Amino acid sequence: MKIINKSNVKKLFNKQGIQCPISTLNLVEEHLSRLVNTMARNCKDGNVKRLTPELMWIALGRNYNKQ
């Protein structure tokens, strides 16, 4: 599943003067895919049906006591 636009990520690294080959971009994409998958699981475990900005703390796995 394509999570990121690799050319945009490469541009961000190049802007900082860092060369980023396709193999590294693939690793970045795999890492981000795992993070997004974890966020989705956190939402499911937190019984979130629609992720809104106010509920982002659940996706991030933060255990705040919201009142």
C-alpha cells in the first residue's frame, strides 16, 4: 500500500542537503506504514468510529484522562 509520495519525501531530504536513494525511501515508507497501522489499531481499541483532530490523542496512543 502506497503511504507516501516518495518524490516529495526525497525533496524534503534534498532541501536539507541529504541524498536519499530509493532503498532508503522504501524504508521510510515501511516505517510510516507501521506507524499508521498502529494509529488505526489504537483508534479501534479506543472505540473511535471517526478520527477527528480532537481525538488524535487516541490514535497517537496517548493515555490522557479526557473529561
